[in-house]
Amino acid sequence: MSKQGGFFLGALIGGTAAAITALLFAPKSGQELREELSGRAEEFKGTAKDYADLAVDRGTELKNAAVDATSDIKISLKGTANQFAEQLKQTSKEVNSDLDDIRAELKDEAAEVKEEVADTAEKAKDSAEKATDVVTEKADNIKENVADTAKDAAEKTTATAKDVASDVKDTAKEVKKEIKK
């Protein structure tokens, strides 16, 4: 549009200059020449006003198009942000549900270990009545194994819980970054 408007403006100015030159070199009286120059000046004013009106109209159209596009972009961004927020909520719920499941499993495992320890202790007590020395030695071994097993289970559980918590934090940070973009 800029090249086309520039061309028309150049053509208008060139045509006006040519008309003025032709009038100045034409054999006419002063009165006729002034009247013709005055008429040409009025034509030039009218044409210039038409171009100015056209430029204002085009500017208004461009402004309206920009406003519409901006509005559409805002609506689109709001929708996308809402989708991200909803996905974040859903992921958070799923992670929390998974954490609850892990906690329940850990409690069950701890109860089973506790039951196993109780069973082992009961067996050790019954066997102690039969052979005190043998039972004492085996009970010590069992207690050590149970303690190691419980310690290992606790360490693994702690490590797993820390890994899950770290993953949840990382996921939350990534989602926040995506939302901020």
C-alpha cells in the first residue's frame, strides 16, 4: 500500500507541475491565466483532500484490524493458560494420589515386617525353652537381620519419597515456567 500511495502522490505532484508549466507557457492573458491557475489549485486541493481522507480510512481500518487481532490473541492466551492450569491441577492430583498410594504401601509393608518380627520373636521364645544357647544365638542373628532389613526398607522408602518429591517439584517448576511463557 505504501508503494501504491507513493506512486499516486508522485503522479499527482508531477501532473500538477506539468499543468502549471503548460499554463505558464501558454499564450493567455493574465486574467485567464489566474482563473485557470485558481481552478487547478482548487482541483489539487480536492484531490489532496481525497487522498488524506483515504489515508485516514486506511489507518482506521488497520487500527481496527490490530484491535481485533489483539483481542483474539488475548482470548487464545487466556484459554491456553486455563488449559495449563487445569493440566497442572490434574497432574498435582495424580501425584498426590500416587504419594498416598506409596504411603499406604509403606504402612502395609511396615505392618508385615512388624508381624514377621513378632512371629520370629515368638518362635525364638518357644525355641528358647528347648535350647537356650542355640536359640539365643539364632535370636541375635534374626534381630540383626530384621534391623538391617528394616533399616534398608526405611532408607529405600526415604530415598523413594525424596525422589518422588523432587520429581513433583521439578514438574511443578516446569509447568510454572510454561505458564509464565
